[in-house]
Amino acid sequence: LPDGDVFLPMEEVTLVEGATEVYQAENGAGLVITSTANGFGGVVEVMTGINSDGEIVGVKVMNHSETPNLGTNAMTEEHLSQFV
């Protein structure tokens, strides 16, 4: 979320299954959500930026154990940009 400044954890929020953390930009630019899901090689951790209009503005894989050059192909900028 490039327009965000300082991100503060939102602790009093009900998370959906898979969501692990939610941070809100202090300047009102939006939210950053960290979530996990099971991949073929184990847990995949993803961070998603959502602007104040509710639009996804970025997706980044933070941690994974997927097979190089196979499962990791889904983690390329080209693939992830389809969610923006």
C-alpha cells in the first residue's frame, strides 16, 4: 500500500479464516492484511494491500515452501498482478 504512512495493528477486529493480521494506515490510505493458505509444499503467507476504496492495490508472497520453478511460478509479478 504505497500511499500508506504509519501502519497500526487492528486488534479489535474479527478475522475471516486464513487472515492472520490486519494493519490500518494512519493516514486513511487503506489496510494491509496478512493471510495464510496451504500450498502444495506447505503454508503460503501473503500480504495484500487494499486502498480506502476497497480495491486491491498490491499482493506479495511473504513466505512459502513451494517447488522452485513450478509452484513458485504462481508468485511472479505477472501472475500476482491479475489480482490488482
